[in-house]
Amino acid sequence: MALAGCGAASSASSGGRLNVVAAENSWGSIAAQLGGDRVQETSIITNPDTDPHDYEPSPGDARGAADAKVFIDNGIGYDSWADKLLAANPNSDRTVVTVGDVVGVADGGNPHQWYSPDSVAKVVDAITAAYKKADPNDADYFDTQHQQFLTQGLTQYHDLIATIKSKYSGTPVGASESIFSPLSDALGLNLITPPDFLKAISEGTDPAPADKATVDQQISTKAIKVYVFNSQNSTPDVATQVDEAKKQGIPVATVTETLSPATASFQDWQSAQLSQLSDALHTATGK
């Protein structure tokens, strides 16, 4: 928690660059790359041990929000503390990019939109538009950064997605929570874990016994080829399922909510996870 708070305290303007603050480093990495040397980006949540749902902003976070020309939050009930932070630190010159509003997902929907390639593309556009609004003199520069990020920065990411979809579309898989759902959809995988189980684990509530029994049966009967779990949210039930999957010889792949390692770029983080998932699918199917 201290790590995240200290980061926000350093978001003062540097060399005339735009102050940009992102609630989470998953979006912050993208914002930094789109801004290049015209922005000073700071992410509030960078520590993988920090739960974005119940984070309590520090005084440093408040100063960062007050100074920000562009603020990026996830919305969709994921970081409701960000709304309170902005309200308590008004800035008439600040542009706020709320991912849920950009992609059209309301509270109660799946908040993990950085795992949706389509949503990522929309947020990239929205951040660039916010930069051009805040600094119209550098509009051409931001357009160039935007184009380079989409056509070069995300090349491996998109190539891996296309390859996995081509080779493994329709493959039945299981997951520990809803964080994997947007990516599973994009990859064309058949995620057969009960949606209510995925949502319950994601939101920190107890899954229904019937849903848990269904997941246990899917593992014990090898109805799934790969099990994907969020290593930053491993409940006792999930830990047991991971162990059982391994005992059954079902490959296990992991995903995380924040950049792993924290110094990674968005695309390197996502590509590493996609590569691991591709290896697991290959092991399971022989394709």
C-alpha cells in the first residue's frame, strides 16, 4: 500500500509534460506508452498484494489526483474509491477516462476489461483523445504514438491471440474467476465454469455449493483441458481446485490483476501470459 501511495505523490509536472494518473498500472502502462515524452504518468495501484476493490487512497494519491490533467480509472465497480478521490480533489482542467464508460460496461458487469482486446483498443483511442484535448499543440505527436502502439507495440500480443484462436477455438477450459472471461471469449475458448462461480470468486463471496460441485466434477472427469486461475486471488477453494487439476494431469495457467512483474509493459505482461496459456493448450491437446 505504501508503494502505491508514494508513487502518486510524485505526479507533479516535469518539464511541461502532462500529469497523468492511472488508478491501476494495467491501464497506466498503456497511458505511459501513448504519452511518450509528453506525459508524466503515475499509477496508484502497482503492488500486486493490493486489492483494488477496497483500496484506501493516501494523501499522496489525493495530491496526484488534484494535479492530474488526465486521470484514468477502471470503473464498473472495480475502483469506486477513485470516484471519491476525484470528487474530494476537484480540478476543472482534468479529463477523466473511465474505462467502463468508454467500453459501455455498467456496474455489475465484468470489470476486467484489460483482458478484452476490443476494450483495450477502445481505451487506447480514448486516452489519445484525452491527451489531444489536454495538449492540442502535441496532437500530431499523440497520433503518432497511438499508431505505433497499435501497429508495433501490440504486434506480439495480437499475433498470439490470433494463433491461439486459430488452433484452439472451441477447446473446453475452466477458470477460477471472471477475470479470464473476456480473454477466453476473444480466444474462442469454451469456458465451461459456471458464470456464477466465476463472479463469486472475483467478488470475494462464497460460491453456491452446486456451482462448486460442478467445477470439482469438471476437473475430476477431465471435462476441461486447461485450468486458468488468478494467482493474486487464490481462495482455499481455488487452491484445492488447482491442486486437483494438477493431480489429474490438467495443465494450469495463471493470470494476474496487475502487471507481473510490476516493471513489465502491458504488452509484455499479456504476451507472457498468452504464451503460457498456449503452451498449456498444446500440452493438453497435442496441437
